[in-house]
Amino acid sequence: MNNLPLAKKVQIINLLVEGNSLRSTTRITGCSINTVTKLLVDVGNACQKFHEEKVVNVTSKRVQCDEIWSFVYAKEKNLPEEMQGNGGDAWTWVGIDADTKLVVSWLVGRRDAETAYTFMQDVAYRLKNRVQLTTDGFKSYLDAVEDAFVGNIDYAVLHKTYGNSNIERDFERRYTPADVTGVKKTRITGNPDDKHISTSYIERQNLTMRMSMRRFTRLTNGFSKKIENHCHAIALNFVYYNFCRIHKTLRVTPAMEAGLTNDIMEIEDIVRLSIK
């Protein structure tokens, strides 16, 4: 692994952030699965530390939060007893700046009050000023936001109602989202601007995650087998998204738009984060 040329490491990481699985990456690069996995672990750890150090004092105006589902090893209903606590449903909580498209914070865990509390504490820590926050109607957000921001926030909840789908009648659409039949905006704290009560950008980020990480692609065998590697892949994805990938609308990276950096990071820069 230490003797792997820098150019080969860059090629591997480039393939991973563009949605390739570990095994397809091994076939393309000619490297072993152990080499690719070890590089993912090293770079993932380095990316997590880089995010924690760099994404602070963010001067956002509007933040949107949501949770996206995936699973590790097996779906919760099929998880063997010996894997309890190390697999099953894995929810990735994500907070995005609606203006700069910067991913401010993320956390992998359960969809429960404890994870909501931890996630919101991290979101509040990374923000410099008062913001308008929008989440979905998951009730655990209410106490978590209050504990994290202590009222120093303009917070609203967007409730969406969906129509019932007839799977037997419409089998081909069973994996597509149900039609939205209603939207209700509820002000919780402060004075949120009604026209900016939205979760559109974070929902678009959910799509970007499913397109960019093979582990999030539905109906494949590319799902994560270990929770640790799942977290490493997510850390790599978000550092690449924030600091390397030029946003089509902004024409710069989200980190540049947010004023966290003046330059575009290259894949080689991400790889070098892991080189001691």
C-alpha cells in the first residue's frame, strides 16, 4: 500500500467519488480489493478530520436538513442476531447551506432522538450566525433544535403529505416516490421567512448522494458490508463535493462560494491528506 504510486491512488479515489463500487474499481485499476479498501479507510479518516477543521464559522443564511436511508450488511428485517449493532438500517443526517450548497454537517446513525440531538449540536457548532432552518416533520428535530440553538434560530418545519400508491396496479412504479398531495409550513421558533421554508436543496443533495456513492444505489449488491467503511465513503464523498466538485449553477465549489477557500482542490490534494 505504501508503495502504491500517487497517480494510482488518485485514479482509485477518482473512481470511487464518481460512483464506482470497490470491486469495479479493482477491475479498472488492477489493484487488489484489500488495497482499494485500505486506501478508502485512510483517505476517509483524513477527510473526516479535514472537514472538522475546515468547515467552521460558516456564515450561512438558510440551512436545510434531512435524513437519507441506506443499510449496512443487510436490511434491518434480515439482519442476523450476531450483527445487531453493526449493521441494518443506517440513516445519514445531512445539513446543507441553501445558498452556497455547502454540506455543513453530516452524521451516520439511527433515525432517533439521540442521533438527532448529536447531529443538531454539530450543525449549531459549525454556524457562525443566526440562520433560518427548515427540516421535515420528524418530531425528534423539535427538541434537538431547541437544545442546540437555545432559541437563537428561525426554525420552520415543512410537512409533506403523499398519495397512496396501488402497487399491484402500478408495479413498475413501486420504487418511485409517491405523489405529493399537500404541503404544510409550520413556524416553530423565531421569524422564518415563509418563502424560504423549503427542503428542495437538501432533497436534491439526497439524489446527488445516491448518484455519487455506489453504497446508496438501490437494488444492487454494492451496499456497505461494514459500518466503518460506510462512514469512510461518506466522508470522502462530502469533502470531494464541498471542495473539489464545481457546482453547475454556482460555477465554483461550494466551499469557495461559502468563503472557506479560494481555490479548487484536486483529487491529488485529497489523497495527500492521508499521506503522513
